[in-house]
Amino acid sequence: MRFKISLLSFAVAALGLASHADAASCSAFVVIKSYDAGKSSVEVTYGTGSQAKFFPKPEGAPRDTTKVPPTCKANVTKEKNLGVTATGGKMSVTQVRTNFEGKMLNNTDDPAWLPAKLDELIKGKTEVVLVIREGPGKNSALSITTLYLPAGDADLAEIKRLESQAQDVE
């Protein structure tokens, strides 16, 4: 009897851990193909990229300071339509962030801001990094919590400025 209870407890714990792992955030390189405002979703094409190249850091900076979670598994990347949230508080809206300093760019009070930014990325066929997470509840859809833009001229200029100020320590 004790063996059956222990085995049942183990099975329940393993199932709990497996469902928790599926709900964790993951990241992927994508190009956004289209935005459907009615469904609050985007269609994406998954790609490959290097986080070291996409998120440049000044020389000598630790490489493990990224806030981007691990790469998405194949079962996640099969999903081509991902949910987005255009309005809400900072914790509920799909955040658009710079990749060097991680600043959130969204205007959370303007419902047209995120659709306009998505349209800009679609027209430019810009590869971005998404942080994808399963929503709360059973059988909930995958959605984008954060979208990181590629390094721009301002980011690269700031990295160059920081490197020029650096001093070698002997």
C-alpha cells in the first residue's frame, strides 16, 4: 500500500514539474509576417541567430547578464500564431524593448502604439527576439511577453563610447 501511495505521489509530482516546464518563458529569433488586430495575434517565421551578436556588449562585460530566457523547444516553434497585448499595464502589455539597455519603449496609454510598431517591423522584415510564454489557465495560447529590437546605431555608439572610456587594470 505504501508503495502505491509513493508511486502515485511521484507521478503527480512529475506531472506537476512537466506542466510547469511547459509554462516557462523561452526565446526565439523571428520575423513577424503579419498582425491581426481582431485576434490580437501575429504570424511569425522562426529563424536562427546568435544572442552574442544580437545583444552586443562592451568588451570585458560579462556574457551571462542577458535577461533573455533559453531558446524555445521545437514544440513551441511549431506555433506560427502568437498572441500580443497592445494595452494594459507594464506587466500585462507585450513589451517592446531595446536590446542593449533593455528599456521599454511602449506607450502603454496609446492603443495604436504597438500595432504601429508591429507594422513597422513587418514592412522592414526585421528579425527580432521574442520572449514567448504560455498564458495562464489550461489550454491557453502562447503569447509574446517581450520583443527585443536589434541593436541600432545608438546602441552601437554607446558600446563604443563605453569601450573608449575603459581602462586596463594591471
